[in-house]
Amino acid sequence: MSSGTAALDVAVAALGLGEGDEVIMPTFTIVSCIQQIVRSGAAPVLVDSDPLTWNMDVSQALERLSPRTRAILVVHTYGLPVDVAPILDAAKERGIAVIEDAAEMIGQTCRGNPCGSFGDVSAFSFYPNKHVTTGEGGMVLTDDARIAQEASELRNLCFQRGRRFVHERLGWNYRMTNLQAAVGVAQLERLQENVERKRYIGRRYDELLADVPGVQLPLSSTGYAENIYWVYGLVLNDEVPFDAEQAIARLAESGVGCRPFFWPMHEQPVFRRAGMFAGERYPVAERMARRGFYVPSGLGLTDDDAERVAAALAALLR
Ligand SMILES: *Cc1c(COP(=O)(O)O)cnc(C)c1O
């Protein structure tokens, strides 16, 4: 696919989701996850986050199942995967689909199995900040021959074999070029090495920031996974008298470039204006959006860089 967003569009379309269908998904994610759900006429049913893993709260997701639920979209966020086991069980029992967004989890596992292997359809991104990059690019994985066929038609303008320019339905040009694919394949050789490097950077920050007050660090592991630190996120404690936006601005003055966390889907002006999610509140996600940000953690980050970042954070928070 030409991007991770394209992969998610195709995943939703290949499952045939539309009017009258509900899709359970986290509110704390990137807009790429929700666009095709909304455009198809299906209803996104949002779920709050877990305050420690920053992923979708799985028990809340299961509570939101209804007779109209057609799919659950899981998004592995920042470094730890969603614990997919209970979701896979519920989906199997009800005969509904699981869409997995593994864009940030290339090389990560959950209970020993690779992320991207859990969904009926799973999406990856190869954007420059991902663990494998093709400049822009993405991928859909499935074990289902029908979904594979649908996905390959949808990404290729639904050209038909035989009658190429006669269309029964509409698709997209979401093709990846061979040139990009070659660049991506070559990077697979170094994936494990790069993942180890990200984990090293994460551990380094854990040590450097252990005594800095006022800030929640990422969990280094859970019962089902070791953090891969796609990004190294921080959440300011409530007693800190400024928010993430101000923290990012002040760190920029010290030459440290940070990025904000996601902004929840239920608070997006584009959906608010359309009357969606009226009155819905997801307090954990709302707080993370306002108090969370992430620090530099690219593969090129040196030990000295990490120390500079940690010193700037300590100066800000002490
Ligand atoms: C990067 C990302 C995407 C979007 O991928 P693009 O290739 O930028 O379109 C989707 N989902 C998640 C979780 C991402 O991190």
C-alpha cells in the first residue's frame, strides 16, 4: 500500500463495513484509524485508554460490544501492544472481525507472537519514523483469501481482469512502487538490530529520568510484552503547573525537539461539527492528550543526546 492510512482504508473497506455497523476503537489514536469507518457510514464506538499502558482499555472495549458490532480495531500504541487475547476470544465467539493497526509495532510481539499476525486484517505503515520505512508506504496482512483479493482490488482502482476499464465498484490507487518495496525489504535484515537499539534508548531514558520528579515514564514491560519504545512518551503529573504544550515549547528553547501525544477522536473539531460523539467523555485519553508528549528517540540518538534531553527535562521539572 502507499501508506499506513491507505492500508487502514483498505482494511475497513475489504471487510465491507458500512451503514448500520459499529466498530469499536480507541479514542486515543491517529485520525488514519477512523477516516474510512466514518466515510463508509459505519459508526465508530470509542473506548478510553489504560492510564499505564496508554493502549485501549480492553475491558471497556468488551463492555461496548453490541448486536451491531461488526469489528474491533486495536491500535498498538507507542511501544506496548494491546493484550489481544481477550479481544480475539470475544471476536471469535461473536463472529466479528478484528482489525489490527501494527504501524508502530514492527518487530514487537504479544505473548510471543508477532504484532500484525492477530487481525483478520492487519495494517502497517512504513512512514519515515516507523521501524521499517519506504519514505511513504504501508502494508495489509491477512490469512483470509477473500480479504486478500478484496484488498488487492481496492488498492488498484478495482480494475477487472479482462475488462480493465469497466468498473463494477470504486477503489483507490494505493499502490506501492517496486522501488520503495526494495528499500523496505532491505531494511528487514536490520529490523532486530534496530529494535534492540530502540530498547537500549528506552532503558537509557529510564535510568536517566528515574529521579526526575513530576513525570510518568512508560512501563518497561507488562505480563505479555517488553516495551519496544517506538517513541519514548512522558505524561506530566497533575501537580506540574504547566501542560504538554508548554513543556514542548520550553524544551524547544533548550534545543530539544519533542512531539505532542495524539489528540482524542471524540475531541476532533471535524467530528464535533458533524454532531458526532456529543457529550462523550474519555477522561484518561483527554488527560494524556493534554499532559503527554514524547522525547527524541530516533535510531541516530547518541548517549550524549539522551543525556542532554534528560538534563533539559530535569531543569524543567525540578
Ligand atoms: C503512522 C501511523 C499510521 C499512519 O501511517 P501513514 O503511513 O503515515 O499513513 C496509522 N496508525 C498508526 C498507529 C501510526 O502510528
